[in-house]
Amino acid sequence: MKWIKMVAAMELKKSLTYRVHFWVQFVGHVGAELLVAYFLWKAVFETRNTTSIGGFSLLTMTYYYLFSACSLRIVRGGEGEAGYISTDIYDGSLTRYLLYPLPFLGFKYVAHLAQQGIGILQLLLVFLFVSTVIGFPNESSISLFTLMAGIATSLFVGYLYYLLQVCIEMVAFWQDVVWNLMAMFRMTTIFFGGAVLPLAFFPDWGRTVAHFTPFPLLISYPVKTFLGQITLFEWLESFALFIGWVLFLTLLSRWIWTRGVKQYSGVGI
Amino acid sequence: MIEVQDLTKTFRIHKKEAGLKGSIRALFHREWHSVEALKSVTFNVKAGETVGLVGANGAGKTTLLKLLSGILHPTSGSAKVLGHTPWERSNQFRRQIALIMGQKAQLWWDLPAADCFLLLKEIYEIPQNQYQESLDSLTQLLDVRNQMNTQIRRLSLGERMKMELIAALLHRPRVVFLDEPTIGLDVNAQRALRDFIANYSLQWKPALILTSHYMEDIKHLCRRVVIIREGDFIYDGPLSKVVHQFTRHKVVTVALDAPLNGSYALPKHLGEVLSCDATLARFKVDRERIAEASSWLLQNCQVSDLSIEEEDISTVISKLFLGSPS
């Protein structure tokens, strides 16, 4: 099983080879989103002439967006190797993985995990910078413990994101082009996950709909953990839901894989 | 080592009319048709045997290799490679085979070859001493030691192909499938790769199936050849007998002492003139009548030299691709 270490190392090497991409991805995904959210909410707070909206102060709101951007980055794992499954199928690169004596989906997940590691490094850098510049909100429950718990939560919900992504990417066994499905999936994740707007601001029916999907688990769940806004009971309840979705999607992904690989024609070779 | 019985593969492909109109129509309705890439083929390959698989583009060569390496599932038929059904892709099976495709990079584009090889060492669970020994020997034989730390995408086609070969052979596979390994390479690189494959085959005695459009590859490496046309095997036997089996003629070339005015003529029943100029002529002669035709030429012309040759194998095989001689 030494290949796991090697695949992770390989993915890290690949990511770190292109250092401009590394910093642009970092600044683009996290820094830009954070700045936009900060100035937008600052304007809202000033217009309303209030210091709290829905229980969030401007500073807490800033941290909410900081953690949602970072969580999204960690959970998605940079969409490196795992993001290329449909391309692998489309251009025949899957052939390589069918030849090697290792589980294809396992290989891709290890690559995804390595990318998550890079996301954590980026989170720590940006967190250090932001907390030094703007400090912590007075009502904050953010601590080293919540930071670690948030990172751990983002790491394991990353597996759920990976499974969802894999199931969609594998549609490429039957349909050549799946980028539109992936775009829809990303948008839905961002919206129902609470990256655009905290779920607390959703109407009741919106929250109910979101609750029946895996999306709040992908962003809202780790962000609440980072902010220390989740009780142990709520955390465990979400964890149980996570386990349920993972079991379902693991079976689904295996079912799709078994059927899909029979369709594979290795074109492009 | 390789046992194939009635193996058939049919692809379902959608047809689209050319042009914008066709594209719009295809949005609502698609026509599908079946293409039989492989038609019930049966053959065996023993350990240490190198088989050349030749055929025109689209004849089914790559499909056969993909089936035998477990990438594709067949429509019907069976195959056993080292006792395993290839498309079940057991790890034990995959640890003992290699597929090298000249037209497709299998190594990781953004990594140097050295890193790719280390990863493969772990994937194939190659013991450190065997890995080092194989790597040293392969890199030396293929003369690529100085390129080991260059990203794969920055290598020339020849260098990349050599790295692909090393990657595929590091684990010393018992069955090797080579799909056009010399495609696009210059003459020297082709020769180097051919020599390398020949040496490897001699040393490790794998069952090896090679496809190539270059007859030099086939002539150099394979004693046995399988000719495939539109998914059917039309010949499976020694390379040396292809010409004998598929041509009834030999080529007789005569050189004259003095230039000839006019042209040569053989009695019709002996053969026909292929080409002639003032001092040299070539005749296509039925192999049964070679002695008779030679004797006639020696008696009736001032011959300074006479040679009898088989028709060039490349020409024969090219004709077979096109459907003749039958």
C-alpha cells in the first residue's frame, strides 16, 4: 500500500510544480471571495445602520466567508486528478489506470486527499493573515480547537464531495461531455451549501429543501464547526447524515463504475 | 500463455450527417450502427513467442490488444491470458502484463520520468533491488539516463517512447503488448527500439504481440505473423511463408551484356514483363515455371546476370490489406 503515499506525493509535486497557479488559485479562490463578501456586507450593515444581522456581526460575517471559501477549497480538493475522470474517459487516458494493479477510484481519492492537504495549507496561511489584520470578533467562539475540528470536518466531508463528483464525472461513460453537469453541481453546492448566503438567511422552505440534500454538509457543516457555532448534538446529527450519504454514494459510484467500464472503448488511442 | 477463442467485439457508433443541418437533426434523432471490429478470432501465443499483428488502419489490431489487456469487454468469445480472464482485471493479472501504445502517453505528463518510475515501483510492488537493477539496465540500454529528471511533456517523441517502454517493463511482465511502438520515430530511434525489444524478448522470454505499420519492425522481431483484415484473421503462420502462400509468382531480373534495341518478350505461358530498359529487365514468372523461364532467357538473350527473388513481403502484405491476393 506504499503507492498511497507515492500518489499523494505525486499530486503534491504536480501542484507545487506550477507555483504561479498555486498562488493564483489561493488568492483567486479565497482572497478575492473574501474581499467581495467583506465589502458587500459592509455596505449592507451601513445601509441598515446596524451591528448585527441574523446574529452575525460584520466581523463574524467576514470569518463566515473566510471559512466558507477555505472549506470549499479543501472539500473540493482543488478538483485535480479526481476532476479529470470525465476527461480520462473522453480522451482514453483511463486506459492507463485500467492497466495498473490498483483501484482506480482509490487512486483518484488519494490524489483528491493530497489536494485537500494543499487547501489546508492555504487556509492556515490566509487565516493567519486575516486574524492578524482584523483580529477576532468579541462574540467569537473561534479557537484552536474549533480550527482543528473545522479542518478535520472539511477533510472528511471532502470524501462526500469526491463521491458526488465521481458519480457525475462517470456519466462520461455514456455521454461524452459532462462539464455542464459539473457546472450545475458546483453552482448547486455553492448555493445550497451556504457559500453565497449563510443557510440561516434562507426562508424556512429553503432550509427544509437544503436539509434533504448533501450540500449543507459540504460547506455549512464545516463552517459552523470552524466558527464554533455548532453543538455536539448538531455535529453528531450532521455526521450521521454524512455517513448515510457516503454509504449511498459509495454503492452508487461502484454500480456506475461496474457498468460504465463495460461501455468504455478507449477512444483517442 | 494467451488463449483466445471466438473473440468478437462490436462497437455501436452513431452516424451524423455532415454539416450544420446534420448537427441540428442529430440533436433530436440519432442513427446508430454496429461496427464489428473483431470477428470471432481464435489463436494462441506461447511463452517466448513474438507475434506480429499486421493490418490496415481500422483492421482491429488495437481492439484485440485492448481486449487482451483487459481494457475492453468483448461482445462474445473467451480469452485467457496467463490463466486469467483479462477483462476481470485482477491485480494478479495486471501485475504480469504490459501494454505500450505508441500513440498514447501513459506516463504522467507533468512529472519527470524518475518520479513516474518510483510511483510504478510502488504500484507494482517491485522489490528495491529488482527495481534498481531493471532501471539501471533499461536506462543504459535505451541511453536515456540524462533525461530521467526532465518532465515527460518536455521530452522528444523518441525519448518519451523510450521512457514508456521502461515504465512498462520495469516489473518484468510475462506478457507484453506493443501497439505501434515505433510510430513517428526517426530511423535511428526505430532501430534502437527494435534492438531493445529483441534483446528484452531474448532475455526474459515474454509472450509478445506487436502491431506495427513498419514491416522492418515485423521482419526484425517476429517469426510468426497474423494478418488481420476487417476484423478477420486471414493469415496466421510463419512470416517466411506469407509470400509463398499468397503469391504464385517470383520476380526474375536479368542484366544484359549489351544494350538491347526494342523490348524483351517472354513467351506468354512463361510470364510477363514488369519493367525493362536497355540493359535491365524484370519479369513476373509463375513459381512453377522459374526453371523453364530462366533457361529460355539464358538461351535467347545475352545475359550477364540473372537473379530470382520472391516478391517483396511489404508489397504482398499491402495487397492483402486491400483484399488481394486472396
